[in-house]
Amino acid sequence: MTAGANRLLLEQIQHAAASAGLDAVGVTDTAPFAQARRAIDERKAAGLHAGMWFTYGRPERSTTPAGIQAGARSIVVCARRYEPPDPHTSEGSGTAHSGSGAVAAYVASDAYGVLRAGLERICEVLRRNGYDAVAVCDDNRLVDRAAAARAGLGWLGHNTMLLSRELGSWTVLGSVVTTAELPRSGEVQTDGCGTCRRCQTACPTGALDTAGVLDANRCLAWLVQAPGVFPPEYRVALGDRLYGCDDCQTVCPFNDAPVASARSQPVEFGLGRDGATRGGSVGVVELLQMTDDDLMAAFGHWYIPRRRPEYLRRNALVVLGNVGDPGSPAVEEMLRMSLSSGSDLVAAHAVWAARRLGRDELVAEARSVGLGNHDPDGLVAAELARPVPRKG
Ligand code: B12
Ligand code: SF4
Ligand code: SF4
């Protein structure tokens, strides 16, 4: 293929991306991502990955893009911007409306849907021109941010986000791995963070104490997705966050600038139930009232550990303990119901929530009718023995 034909194909790709609503496109080669491989190996060795698999499961595979498509010559990397959290509906700071859980901004938009559709359009262009092409997005086979950085879409910030001067960091990323030899994008962007540490200081749990290195054991975005008991030491810090955390992005100065190229339209996040959602937030009482089937129908598109709805209830109870109104009859009813749950995990977190809200009598009442009698893993017993910081 001649250089001219190459350029023409790239123009077709850029056109397809732009008409599909993608905000940035870059191209890199298919050499292994050595720095990302080192970062994964080091984090695993230090236990900073907290048992996550994703790209950590098989690091050699996730950092060797040539393995995704036989004969691959180029990676087309794309970004789609989404709307930042609306401070009026979702604060993500532990201070939102009573009984309301914050949902991260990327969930409240359809950014991944738009991005995936755009990547497929690019694949079609490449296939029409006789090339093989595979789209990968948020996939265990590729470390997306390393690809985006090398394709010149931005630099890796101290919060580990791919950050660009034009788009900020409210973006999702995806790639097309193809056998076409395409012209490479410009230079890799240099570190724009400089001496700034705003994200590191803003992180409510100190998960970014080392610049550019995320300790997943402390990251709230991971802890709401992790299986097991929610670590007691981070429950108060969770505040109102029901799903995801945006704090290390909201404080970033590169997210302040008006973004001329933003095309994303906010998509109302909906449960299809009156009063249950308010933009990027979800009523936790309403959530706890739902049946397991309804919960999965409404939130099944979230990452829920082992696909078990009790984990949604676990997170909702921690949020309820932090932001619920202790005097509300609806809160009381939900605490009662959760204390008598057949799931020890749910009952244990209900003990914490009730005591945090100063409703110890509900726990005593539940114990008198059997709370903790069936507790094979000692989850309820551990909660009963644990001191609980009262809501101020
Ligand atoms: C596992 C994972 C998580 C984990 C761990 C994240 C992490 N930082 O490791 C958890 C659950 C915590 C998480 C949270 C979030 N995630 Co996530 N996640 C992933 C996933 C699946 C893999 C990430 C990965 O491979 N990490 C391995 C490490 C080694 O790589 P890295 O995080 O990119 O880190 C780089 C830097 O740390 C840098 N580095 C290393 N040392 C140093 C030192 C210095 C000084 C510097 C500056 C940099 C630096 O090199 C590393 C490799 O390139 C990707 C999708 C994918 N397939 O890639 C999405 C992805 C990274 N997540 C994404 C998003 C949107 C989020 C959240 C914003 C969601 C939310 N609101 O809750 C948060 C942000 C938290 C944060 N600050 O990272 C986007 C990020 C888009 C962007 N613009 O950067 C991705 C790319 C998904 C996508 N396809 O769009 N995520
Ligand atoms: S997502 Fe939240 S908890 Fe995780 S590093 Fe960023 S600010 Fe900290
Ligand atoms: S807040 Fe500052 S240090 Fe953190 S990513 Fe943004 S510019 Fe970099």
C-alpha cells in the first residue's frame, strides 16, 4: 500500500469516527506496552491490584496487542467524552441529599455505547478496504490507557487517568487493532501535571499517595465492585457513593476548561420507576425496597460482584448509614427489613448502618428475633463486635 493510499484510508477512518460522535482518534504501532507491563507486574508484586483480574489476570496478553489480531500492523485508538457530574444532582463527595446515592458520571451517560458503535464503524471501513479489524474496549485483552497515550491522545496523569489538554479526562477509551499499516499520530504528549497534586490530596482514602500509582485496596471505585465485606475502615469515606467515584477527576484543572469539541449529550440515567433516580443519583431506600429480580433488571449493566444483588444492597446500606435520615420511617423500615435478611452479608451491613444512624434499638430488636443465629461465616458477629462511628 502506498503512503498516499494509507493517508486516504486514515481520512476515511477519521471521518467515520467523527460522524459516529467520537471526540479523538490516534494511531500507534503494535509493539508490546513495556511500561504498562512493568506497572502491572510491580503493582501485583506489591499487592496494589487488590486481587483484581481484568488486565492484571494475564499481563502478557493485555500488553501484547499483536496477539489480538493475526498480522496486526496498527492500533486505531479513540476517545469519547462524557458529561462531568452535575453538582446539583450528584456530588460524589459524601454530602449529597439524604438517602441519595451518587453514581459516577460515566455510568450516567451512554459513552461506552457510542464509543463501541464508533469502533464498529471503523472496523467496517477497514474491512471494506480488505483489512482485518477487531474492536476492543474496556476489555481484558488490552490496557486502554497505555494505547491511548502512545497514540498521542494524552498523557497519564497523577490520578492514572488519560488526560488531554483538549478533552480533559472525562473520556472513555477503545481501540481497533488492524492489519492495515496506517500513518502514526504525532508525538506522545508530555506530562502536563507538573507539580500539581490536587487529585492526590482530594482522594478521600489516600489511594493516590504515590503519583501515577493507584492502590486499589483503598480506591472506592474498586471497593464498590469488590466481593466480600466492605472494608470497615473505608465505609465512612464512601460517603454517598453508590457506584464509582469521580473525585480525582472533578478537582483536576484540565477538567475546568470549556471543551469546544465536546459532543456528548447527557443521557438521563433511569430505573423506569418514579422517584427512584435523580440524574446521576439513585435513591438508596428505593433500591433496598426492590426485589432481586428488579434490582438486576435495573442495575444488571453495572459491574456487580458474582452477579449477586446482595452486593448492591451492601453498598446501599453503607450509603444509607452515611446519608440516611435516622428519623425517617422509610429508613427505619428498610433497616428492619435488611436486619432480617436471609443474606448474612446484607444483615451485617444493616447492623453497621443502623448503629451508625444511632438506631441501636433496631439491632437489639432484630437480635431478639434471631439476628445472628444463622451466621456460618461470622459476618454478623464481627459487625456486632465492631465499634461504629456515629453519624455526627
Ligand atoms: C482495572 C480498571 C480499574 C480499576 C483500577 C484502575 C487503575 N488505575 O489501575 C478501578 C476499578 C479502580 C477503576 C476505576 C476507574 N476507572 Co477503570 N479501568 C480498569 C481497566 C479494566 C484496566 C486498567 C489497567 O489495566 N490498569 C493497570 C495499570 C498498570 O494501568 P493504568 O491504570 O492505565 O496505569 C498507567 C499509569 O499508572 C502509568 N504509570 C505508571 N507509573 C506511573 C508513574 C507516574 C508518575 C505517572 C504519571 C504515571 C504512571 O502507567 C500505567 C500503564 O500505562 C481499564 C480498561 C482497560 N482494559 O484498560 C479501565 C479504565 C482505566 N477505567 C476507566 C474509568 C473511566 C474509570 C473510573 C473513572 C470510573 C469511575 N468513575 O469510578 C475510575 C477511575 C479511577 C482511577 N483514578 O483510575 C477508563 C479510563 C479512561 C481515561 N480517560 O483514562 C478505562 C480506560 C476504561 C475505558 N475503556 O474507558 N478502573
Ligand atoms: S476514584 Fe476516588 S477513591 Fe479512587 S483514586 Fe480516585 S478519588 Fe481516590
Ligand atoms: S489534578 Fe493535577 S496532578 Fe492530578 S491529574 Fe489533574 S493536573 Fe495531574
